[in-house]
Amino acid sequence: MNRRPILPAIAAYAVLWAALAIHPADRSAWVLENALVLALCMALVLARRWFRFSNASLLLILLFLALHTLGSHYTYSEVPYDRWWEALTGHTLNSLFGWERNHYDRLVHFSYGLLLAYPIREFFLRVVEVRGFWAYFLPLDVTLSTSALYELIEWGAAAMFGGNLGMQYLGTQGDVWDAHKDMALAALGALIAMLATAGLTRATRRDFAREWIGSMKS
């Protein structure tokens, strides 16, 4: 239950969030993007008395939030990863892969599944006490369903606010299949995470998430 190893990561995220909150590209879009972050942080604080994620899960959550924080600062469709890559290598990342749009939002949707499926699995192991196949399938299922819920929230917010703010929050960049691709990438990330977890569990003959849950009960 030692939290000391994770404290520097929490402090680093707090500094990053504060720094990128000072002059975001669009303040209104930044507020919309960070509303769910605030809700998640409040839920983690309120739930800490009866459920606590392991340090590994908290680190994965913080990494995802850091990616989201960067996206909310620039707005997702304007994150200048192409300029950063060009400064390092002399050519753009989009030209290397033949991309025609800003793909930072795709990265974050993929990371949603890849980074948060493991914490979701910990939650199921503790609350529902699932075993076997379901301990790996349910995190994938929840990742896909919550990803679909987020797309509905985006749609509702875009319809409510309209104009440039609505389009920035929606972030389709002219792709009519944007929501479908985002959900598919989240599911793919979760699938990779659960396959990796299952492989590690089999190779080591230890389920670290289950051991963490057991330590909370002892």
C-alpha cells in the first residue's frame, strides 16, 4: 500500500497540467476537455476509502491523462507533433506515413484502451471478483462501451455549443468515419493490453493485479 513510488509521477502530472493550463489554444475548448478529467480525479479521490488502484494502474492512468492534457492544450486537431518530428529528423511524420490529417486524437483513443484496460481489470477483480476469461474480456468490453459513450458525449456537446467550439471538441477533421475509427482504436489498444497481461500472467505464473487485490483485503 506504499504510495511513495507514485508521488513523483503525480507531482509531475500536476506541474504539466498547471503549465499547459496557463495559455491554451482555446480556453473554451480546454474547459470542455478538462471537465471529464476533473470528474475522473474526483471519483478517484472519493473512492479511495473502499478501493485503491495499484501504483502500476495509477501510473498508467497518469500517462493517459498527460496525453489528454497535451491534446486539450493545443486542441486535439492542432497538436504540432509534425513540427516536433521535423525539428528532430528534418522531415514530417505525416509525410513518412502518407497521412493527410493530424492523428494525435487517434493516438489518444488507442492509448485509452492500451493504458486504461489494466486499471479497469483491477476494478473488476475487486468489485465483481471475476475470474478466468471474464477477467480479460470485461475490461475490453467496458473500454469499447465507454469509448462509444464518449463519442455520444462529443456529439451532444458539439450539437449543444455548435460553431467553432463544437467542431473543435468533435475533432472529426472532415472524416465521416472518425467516431468508428476512434472506437476501433480504443478496442485494439485494450485487446493488446489484455493479451499482454494474459501472456505475462502465464509466463510468470503470477497475476499481479489479483495479488494487489488480495493485499487490500488482508
